[in-house]
Amino acid sequence: MGFAETFKALSDPTRREILNLLREGPLTAGEIVERFDMTGATISHHLSVLKHAGVIDDEKKGKYIYYYLNSSVLDDVLNWILSLKGETDDEK
């Protein structure tokens, strides 16, 4: 996915909070829904946007689907931003 999808995904505060939750480790959709005052359908939409942007991935384990961060996309964005400043990953 391109940066446009990534920045769109990161532009929403609910999606950023989902990413913060996933920093601690994989969670099921139900576990994510429990942390918000929103419907499951709304959280499902946010998860779909994040997944389409490549910022999260999912994995089925038994009867549950676990969502987890895909940090490689975030690394790409960070490296691009650092390149604008004239820095590279090696210089950090």
C-alpha cells in the first residue's frame, strides 16, 4: 500500500488508539471492542481501514482472529520522514 492509505489510516484518533493497544501485543476484535464505547461494526470498519493500509495484519488461531501491528509499514513511513530531514535509519 502507498503512503496515502497509511496517512489516511493514521489520521483517525480511534485508529491511532487501536495501534496503541496493539503495541502491547496481539488482540482479538472482541478485546479491542471492549476498550471503546463503540459498536463492533464501527471497530470492524476501523480494523479494515488499518488492514487495507498494511498497518496491521491478522492471524486466525482457533476460532479467533488476532490483530497485530505490522511495523514494517510504519518503518517505511518513519524512514521517509527522516529522509526529508536529511537523516537515515543508520544515523538515528
